[in-house]
Amino acid sequence: MVPRGRGGDQSVEVVKPIPQEPWYDRGGQTGHGAPVSDRETLWSIQYLRAYAAIAVVMYHVAAFRLMPADWGAMRGGERGVDIFFVISGVIMFSAARHESFAEFWRRRILRIVPLYWLCTGAMLVALWTTLEIRPSGSELLSSLLFVPRFSDASPDKIWPVLYPGWTLQYEMFFYFLFSLGLVIRRPLLLPVAAVASMVLVGAVYHVRSAPMMTYTNPLMLEFAAGLTIAYAWRSRLVAPTFERLRWVIWPAMAALWWPDLPRTAVTACACLIVIGALGYERRRGVSRVGILALLGDASYAIYLVHAPLIWMLGPEGLKLPASTPMALAVTFVAVASGVAVHRWIEKPIGRLLNRASSQMIVRMRPMSATPG
């Protein structure tokens, strides 16, 4: 669940609010992706990423019966995914709307793919050592390429081998729509209109294929909502409203854990949480807190790494007993493992691949400039 909005740099650097642009946002007006104002890190968004990732971990600890029954409310942690989706839209509009099509995809692929493939490999090992499950070649290929597909093990679920990766299938389709918006310099209008149209198609027609069920799911509206929130936050006319609404983050966070919250209310709460966080940024900024910043940076790794780990510790693996101390210990180990993987695997691999791809681009430029 890509978490960071899961693209580009590790921290959430965005442009500060400036006077309102045309409503359709002519991306790239400043030229060469140059920022139109000084950049700053939105620490509130970083902290929300940490919160969402840990909430998802707690949900899976509960789902794999490592928590006592009276911890059932922790199942609301799955809604951390909704926060991630809204954040993704905010980050794409704020930090990526001036990128070229090629640069956009270079950043997204380097950020998402390597760790996802590594964790998919870890999940394969976990499945084989516990239940001797071997996913088919087509299922594995679909998983690695982020293609929605009904799971062989759970035919009613559209899950990849690494089950939390289902969110990345939504994420990648959103990235596809956003990148098309970059091409025609409509990074707000095109993806929002496309998402709305797709969801409408899903509401009118009974789609049955896994890709269409994914791409027409109302969850896609959360990405569009994030784009719209980011646009409003940059608007001189609307941005002051965010400061007045900053308080909504707290009741929205509480409501998001309510067991029987309707789907539309879940989306609304996720949006209000992000709006409230940006309201605090608008008021006087949010200070950097080291541990929270680290957890925010590591949120993608935490989100992916915890899946094979909890699988190995749960009923299909070591069969650890359900208890409050055990649940807290497993949650801590999962989060700490994600941080360790982020620092010593994800970041070094990212630097290496980023350097290699940048050098490749530099070498290709003289070739493309050669006449004939």
C-alpha cells in the first residue's frame, strides 16, 4: 500500500502555497520542472504516512489472530490504505506535476519496483516453507507487473502474491493516468476526469474482469480527492480555509477506527485527516520530529516487509499465541524490520539504481542529439 504516495524522493517535498493557477493547472508553466517557490518538507504528511503504515500492520496482526479477541477494533487499521491513497494524490500534484513523462516514470519505478520485487520473493519463501504453496507462473508474473488478477489461492480476491501489493495495482493505474496528464500538461484535469469516468462506468456496468474491477473501484476516487486537495491548498482563495479546518483531523482519525463505518464515510474521513494535517502546515508549519520522520520515510518498507514476517509468525507459520504482549511485540518487530530494510536495503539500492539510470540518461543525450 504505496504508501508515500510512494514515488520520487524519500521525503515529502512540496511547493508552498502560491497564488492560484488556472483551474485546469497548466503543468510545467515554470519550465523544466522548476519550482515556483521555495521547497519545504510537509512533516505532517510524513507523519501521516507513518501512522497509516503502522495502522495497516496492526490490522494484519489482528487479522492473523495474533491479538486477543477484544482487540477487534484494530481491524480498522486497514483504513490506513485510504489515507495512503489520498496522500498519494496530494504528493503527485504537489511534487511531480512539473516532471516530464520519462522522468516521472523513472522516479516511480526506482522507488516502487525494487523493494516490491524483493518482498515478493520473501513472500514466496514464506508461502513455500509454511504451506508448500507455489504460485503459478502467470500469477507471479501478474504480481510483478502490477496487473490485477484473481488469486489462485483465494479466487474471490484480487490479490498479488505479496497480498498488500493489491494497493500498488491501484497506485500504478493512478500513476498511468497522472503521467498522461503530464504529457498534455493537464496533471489535474485529466486524471480527475478519467477516474470519475471509470468509476461511473463501474457503477453503470457490471464489470467482471479483475483489471476493470480494480480500475473502476470507487477507491480510485481517493487519488482524485488527493489531487484536488493539493490544488486547493495551493490556492490563495481556498488555502486559508485549511487553517480553520485543522481541528477536523482528530475526530476524523477517531471515526476511521469505527468498525461499521460506511465506505463513503471512510473516504471522507481519510480526506478530512489530510486536510487537517495541511491545515496545521498552513497555520505555522509542523516541526520535524526525528523518529516520526524516520518512520514516515520507512513507511513503504514497513508496509511491504511486514506481510511475509507476520505470515511466518501467525497461524500458518510459528503459530504464536494471541495475547496483548505478543501483539505489541510482533507490531514492534514488524515496524523495526521495515525501518532496517529501509535504511540498509531500500536506500542503498535506490541510490545505486538512481545513479546508474542518471548516467545512462546522460550517455544517451549526445546520441539523441547526433544528426542523422
